[in-house]
Amino acid sequence: MRSSVGRNAAWNVAGIAVPSIAGIVAVPLLLTGLGGARLGVFTLAIGLIGFAGVFDLGLGRALTQLVASEHGRGAVPSDLATLARRALRMLLALGVFWAAVLWVGTPMLVGRVFEFEEFVGREAVDGLRWVAVSLPAALVTTGLVGCLEGFQRFAVVNCVRLFLGSASFLLPAVTAVLTQRLDLALASLAAVRIVALLPWLLLARPHLRCGGKQCTPDGAMRRLMRFGAWFTISSIVGPVMVFADRFYLASVLPPAAVALYTVPLDAVSRLAALPMGAINAAFPELAKRSGARTSSADLVRRAAMSMTLLWFPLVAIPVLLAEELLTVWLNASMASEGKDVARWLLLGVFLNGYAHIPYAVLQSSGRSDVTAKLHLLELPFYVLLLVLAVAQFGIVGAAVAWCLRIVLDTGLLFVTAARLEPACRAVLRETGMHVAGGVGLLTACLLDIPSEMRWLLAVVMAILLAEMLRRFGRQKPCVESGRVDHRLD
């Protein structure tokens, strides 16, 4: 393997971090151009776009897992190309179908479900229909990226991703400032999603060439559909839990009040994407080892160690300085009302970062059914908790409910992965202890600490993070007995 998993993780983090910074810059511009009410509607539209990941029936993630595992089994490249082309044709058909459904159903969604004011509703209908037009391209893109990640082409994937991801935030922001129109801001977002299809097609083209007889590895399509079917359940239930809070708040509160919750949520969600990107870099290698029936405990251990050293200080800094950071980013009024929301969400984000480790272990071995069943178990608990917490504490209650749902999800994932993957049991148990300690320290940061002490602790965390990044950046692959040991850290 020419590039290490650690280098792939660095590319993934860069591909997420740069667009996330663009998103942070874009929010004040969107607030200026759209106002509080329209910004609330815009964030709901972003939520719908995130939920649109369910439309691919899990085929994007399934393609990554299957390409990597079949490669580990020694499959012929032309057979993998045939498999990928069939999956892409299915994704295109699904995209056209769901685009038609969303186009027809948008007026009912805007008018009857959320009951937006009439002038906002018309703009929301037109904007969401532009999003519907972009769905076929977006679903095919999901498959192309899944194929490229299965072949571990993380460098080229993230070079394109950081440019297009940044454009998907900045172009709507500029459009909003220039036009003050929600529909045109969403139309510009859809345009980026459509144009993005071309570079992905060019990058994936070498892996899609079918020479000679076209066939797929034995049972590959069946495994693809089975993995995708269970992953679809997770893709339905997971986004329901991820976005249920903002949609429920939109049904009981005005859009401007919803923005006090959704804006901090979107910010911390971008932070949560960093560990997900790093672990996703290890996912194809985990799947490849699963296909080759070799142990992945060493790779999981390095992933857990990297998380332990880097993730805590990265989350602790915004927990300590939530109000100050929100004031600089937005304004003092939103910071005062949103700081408690942000701190509870950050606590959940810390746990969720670790949850990606057992999640990847289970999915790389083809056990997407397990994660789907866990999501089905969590859903009723979360819905009940959300309704009760919002009724009692408002938007802060929604943040607490979200955090408690992550606590349950993370605990179930660790316990289940340790039971089903005995080779990783010891490292998962050790990681769970680190998680518990980190949660205890972050919970202490939620207490009423004097401002000077919070700043001092934040500076200490920043120094520790900088030192850890410096040490990780200086580490090189180790060569033992003529074999390269590719280190995540």
C-alpha cells in the first residue's frame, strides 16, 4: 500500500476542515443576507439535504466496503469495475425517482408540515425544487466517491472535496448577500452539487473500465444489496434522530428561535466530521483486512490512541469558550442564548467522535445489520426524551436530549462491537475507559467557572493540542523486516 492510513486520515481531515471553515465564514453572511427567519429555513433545508443521503439506499457506503473487501480477496479489477458500474446505474435511477418525489411533495412539506409564512414559503418551495433537481447528480457522486475510497484514493478525493465543499457554503452565502433571496441561495447550492459530478466522473473513470468479459465477483451483488438494505435502515433512522430535533423545534417554535439551536448545532456538527473523516480513512483498510481474514486489532488500537490524544483538547477549547466564540462569530445576543446549547452539543460530539471506532469495526466486517438494529432500538427512546425535554427546557432541553441519545448510541456500539469482534475486545474496552474519563472532565467544564480560569484552561488545552499535532506530524512509517508498518498516528 503506497500511502499510509495515517496519511489518508490527514487528507480526510483536510477535506472536511477546509469546507467547515468556509461554512463558519458563510453563516454570518447568510444571517446578513437572509435574516433570522430565512436563516432558520435555510438550515432546515440543509437538514433535508443531509437526510437525502437515505435516497441512495446505502449503496455508496456499501460500494466502499465491497470494493475494499473484494480487493482484499484478490478480485480482478475488471470485475470490480463491472460491479461499480451496475451500482452507479442503480444510483442514477434512484436519483431520478427521488427528485420527482421531492419536486411534487415540496409544496405540502413547506405549507402543511412547517406552515412557514407565505413570503418565506414561496421562496422555500422554489429553493427546495432546485435541490430536487440536483439529487440524481448527488446520488451518482455518492457512488463515485464510494468507489474511489474503496480503492483508497483519498488524496485526489479530498483535493476535489475541499474545493467543492467550500464552494457549496460560500456560493450560497454570496448569493444571499447580493439577492436577499432564499430560493436563489438554495439554487446556487444545487448548482454546485450538479457541477461537482464532472470531476468525480473523470477521477473514477480509470476504475470503471471493463475490459473483456464483464462479470462480478461471486455473490458480490447480493452482498452489496444486503449491506445497502441494512445501511438504508440506518440511513433512515440515523438522520431522523440527527435532524428530528430541528424539525420538531420548527413545528413548535418560530424560525428565528429555531436558528438559536440549529446554528450552534451545524457548527459543532462540522467539528464532529473531523473524527468521522479520520476513521473513514481506516474503513477501506479494515474492510480489506476483513476480506483477507486478517486481524485489524492493531489498526483499531492506533485509531483509538490518536483519538485519545487529539480529540479531547480539540473539544475542550470550544466547551470552555463557547460564549466568547459565539460572540465573535455571530453576535452577543445569540451567544448569550446559545452558549448552553453549544456546550451540551459539544459534549455529545465528543462521545460521537469515539463512536465512529466501533461503528467502523462493525460496518467494515459487513455487519450493517447490527448498526441498523441499534438505531431502531434508540429511536423511540430519543423521540420521547426530545418531546419531554423541549416541553420542560426549550432549546436547551433539545440539546440535552441529543447528548443523552449519543451516550446511549456510543455505549451500545462499544458493547456490541466488543461482543461480535473478539479480536478487538481488549482495545475497545480500554478505549471505553478513556471515553468515560474524558466525559467526566468535559462535564466539569460545564460548571460555572470564572472567566479567567476558563481562558487559562483553554490556553493549556491549545498548547497540548499543538504539541500533539507537532509530534504526530513528525512520525514516519516504520520499516520492520522489509515490511512497511503504516501508522495511523
